[in-house]
Amino acid sequence: MQYFKRIAYIIMFLPLLTACKNLKQMLPEGPAFSSQDLTEWQKEAPHDVNYTDTAYVDFPVAAVQAWAATYDLDIILVSQHPDWNMHEFARLATPQGPVWIMKDAKEGSLDQYVVADLDNIQAWLPELPVARKAYPVKVIDHSSAHQLQLSFEYENYFGEKIKATYKGKYPKTALKKKNGSTMGHSKSQLLVGLDLPYRDFGKKAQISYDGIDYKMHKILGLVPFQMALKQTQGGLSSGQFSYEKIDGQVHSSHIKTGGIIQQVWQSMVRKGGASIEQVNDFRKISYGFDSNGGLASASVQQWNKTNKGVLVQFYPALPNLSRPFDGRFTSKFAMDIGGENQNAYGKATAYWEKGEAVLEITPLQPWWVVDRPMQTRISYQKGKATLSIKMIDK
């Protein structure tokens, strides 16, 4: 009899345990590493590399792809629709005015699909590998000075007509712990960190798909999953692209739906090394290299923000991956999102294999980045570096 009682208790409390686990995925945590850790990492001696040939290209090659974006307002809705895991309606400030980005995460894969009213959406942040399409996004804002009141209407990536409304407080409640979980989204595409300074739950929200209404999912079966945030997202991304010099300038080429997106990079000599930068109206991507041509840092700075959206630093700098060398070399990496937040760290191992330079990124903390290791493979042909960055299983 006692055995059957225990089984009954387990069955009764299993939904609560599952809900608590899901709640843990929502809650931000503190820094992933300490200032003392960082001080120790900065003392790491440079790698003693035995290069076996000269550089294959005459420009520095960044073996990672950095990205970041700050949302001044981010509306989060989780409905009971079986096909959709989460919806984000994010407002970004641009020099031309605010732009709304609709992000829909599929249930199961948790891959995100983006819709925005942008003429050349494939060229918008080509460093982000997410599927996207251009479509008119209708946003009606009846917000007051004290309360948000918004409605959204658009067609998602798969052609469903989405209508949603949101009513609630502005995100003004400061969070003591700001290192946010990605909740598994875009795991097959991105290494992501979040800075979540402000969050408030909504008062009322509605959403429909092709005219069919769905209720909001409830956290622990009690609180509707509807909230407003301010946040910065950033990290490293997967992708297929190349670098080459054209008329004395470094160009990158990304293969996107409908064609190739080219960008021009500025090369600069700086104290103790060099850097390359790519600037558009919205952001500046910078890669810093030491005096040997090894990658030391990667950052993204949004046009209207003081703090970098993302800063990734390698301790010590990686070997120069445009030159063949013997052996394997491992550095630590530290990632900050939106300032001095110490969001994630791990290790980066560089080596050559079958005529290609290889970089493996292995995140170690926090728990939500551990299952997002990455591998870059770089091949060289006649002054051109071709990069393939993929998420891998470890």
C-alpha cells in the first residue's frame, strides 16, 4: 500500500516539478565568472606558436562572427498554440526611427523566424543566420504615460496572419540578477547571452492565428506568460561567408536568400596589433588582433548605446589562423553583454587539420550556453578566406 501511495504522490507532484524546472529557465542569474577570474585570465602568457608557413592572406582573419542588438521595448507572449513556443515583438531604435521586429519561435526546434517591414531585410544584420522575410507590420500604439497599450498585425514567416494585443506597465522593475537565459531559442544557430535590466508582467494580452484565438500559457498554472522587457541580446553566430581584398579593401560576402550580401571592412593598425571594423547605420562590428595577427577580441557597438552590445575577449589571444602551425592551442574566452555583466565564459581551441584552420568554441558557464559549442573551419584559395561556422555536438 505504501508503494502505491508513493507512486500517487509522484504523479500528483510531477506537473509542479516540471513547471518549477520551466520557471528556472526563465529566471536570470548573476555573473558567470568573477572579476578575480578575469584578472587571472588576463595574466595568461601568449601562446608559443611554431608557424610552418607565411600567411595565406594579407589581412587579419576573424574566426568568429559577433552580433548584438538592444531592444528598447520587447513584448513577450507565450500562447497555448501547439506549434509556437514564444512570440517577441521587439522595438529597436535606428537613426531613421523605431523599427519593430516580429520574432516567432517554433515549438520543438525553438528556431526563430523574423518578420519586419524592411525593404532589404536580407542585408539587415547579415551576421544573424535567422530566417527572415519582409512584410508590412502594423503596430497601433495607444499607450499613455503610465501604461502600454499596443496592437500588432502581420503575416509570419509561414504565411499565418497574426493579430495580438498587449496591455500592461512599462518595463521599469529593475532586476537584481540580469544574466538571462535564452530558454533554448535558436540553439541550432547562435551562442547567445542576454542582459535583462528591466521586466514587468502584463495585465492583459490576446493573440490569434488566422482568426483563431488562443489563450496565454500560464506560469505554474497561475500567471499568464505575458511581459514587457528591456534587453540586449548578443553573442557569436553560425554562418557561411568569405573575406577577400578588392581594390585594397577587405570585403565580406554572405550567401543569403536571393543573393550575396557584401560588406566593406576598414583595416586599422592600433597599438600592439590591428583591427578590422564594419559599420552600418545601426551598429559597428570590431575584431581586434595582437601583433602576431591572432584574434584577441570581438565586439558590436549599437549606434546609440554607450556600452558594447557584446564584447568577447580571448585570454591569451588566439594564434594567427591565416598561417599554418603545429599543435593545438587553447585560450579562455569571456563574454559580456551590454556592459560589465560577465555573462558567459568557456574555452577556444585552435589547430590545423586537413589543410584548414579550425577553431572550436566550448562554452562552460552558465548552464544555458553549455549545449551551444561551435566550430569554425577556414579554407584559403588565392587570397580569399572562406569560413564555415557551425553549431556542433559535444
